[in-house]
Amino acid sequence: MLQKFGYSQYESQVYETLLSSQESMDATAIVTHSQVPKAKVYEVLNRMIDKGLIMNTVSEKKKLYYAVPLEAVIKKLTYEFEQSVESLKQKKIQRSYTDDRVWSLKARSTIFAQIEMMLQQAHTSILMSSWSENLVPYLPILEQKEREGLEVEILTIGNIETSLSRVHTLVPLDEHERLEKSHLLVIDQQDAVFAGIEHDQWKAIKTMSQPFVKFFTDFFYHDAALTTITERFHDQLVHDEVTKKLLTRLRY
């Protein structure tokens, strides 16, 4: 029960044993019902008292133990978790070097949390492109950053509603829908993330290497230019099968 929250197996066994009993128990009874070795039980009990998971008393010269109610333990664990998260938020680590390595990221939740953090930390400019359903969750941050005076420019594949002033919109063809989704972010012309789906799993690279950052910046404006050209000459392009096939093979 408690092992998921960083407690030892013995601590979890002792707590579950006490919690399941309507009466207080002495160490001998706890050993019998919890299967915690007798040589370890007092050490475990003392740790749990210090951690606030069990109560103890002395009755007729015998030490007795009783579990703190589960509801109280849940509140305790929740409070401690929230305090740990707040402590992480307050912790600032200053980097005094330029990291020109290329880092790999996996898991959609990790990648998109990293992107949100980078957006929040942007100081001068943001370039961002993705399919509309992946851009929409970030619109409040992007719009706030533009109000703060940052240069914000996005490219969306699919229509979105936004107050942003610099938006390139590509309405995808049916052929585009067969392509795997991707996500590009460049922050302050210094930091970049490119994410895509490979074998149904989100993967990404993150880098501050200037050659790569410049490449991704050019990549963004390349796509923005193609979007404008496609929109302006849409009818002519989509009726030319050679051109249409070429367009749908691009990153979109």
C-alpha cells in the first residue's frame, strides 16, 4: 500500500496490519500478523512513529501501537507531495555554460511539459508550428507572451481561433492526414525542440546547439513560406498532380 509513496515493504506491512485491526496491538502480535521479522519490528515501528503513521502508548507496562486513520495519512501524503512540488518550483539552477549537445526525450507527457516550461521561460521570441489540436492547449501562454511584448509567430496545420497577430494557417488536404504529427518550437533563437511520432510513440530532440537552432528556425520559415504560397495558389497547385504530390510529401 505505502510502497508507492517511498515507504519500505516492512513499513507498508506493519501499517496495513495495524489498519486492519480494530484494537491496538503489541509488537508480538504485529510480528505474527505482519510477517515482519522480530529482529526488525521495533526499528520499523520507531521509524513509523517518527513519520507520523502510527500512534503508540503504554498500557500495563506494555507498549501498544495503533494506526493513524487512512484518511489522515492520505492528507499527510498529499500535503507532503504538494510541498515537494512547491520546493521544486522554487529551486533555481543557473547554467553558466552553453550546452551544444542534442538531447533525446520520450513520452508525450514529458515532451509537452518540457514545451510548456520553455514557453513560460521565453524572453524575446517564440516560433512554434504543429497541427492545430496540439497547438490549442498552448494558446493562452502564447497570447500572454505576445501581450508582454515578445515576438510570437506560429504555423498551424488546421484552423484555430486566436488573438495572435502572426499566424500561418495551412488547411490540410486529405493526403496530409495520413502523415504523422510533428511539433517544432524555437525559443529566443537559442533553444529548440522538435518532436514527432515514431511507431505510435512521441519522441523528441532538444538542443541549444546554434547550428541546429538555426536549421530549425530556417525550417519554420521555409514552412511558413510554403504555407503562404499554397494558400495563394491553392486551386492551381492542387489540380496539378505532380505539384500536389510534392507538397504532401513535405513535413506537413
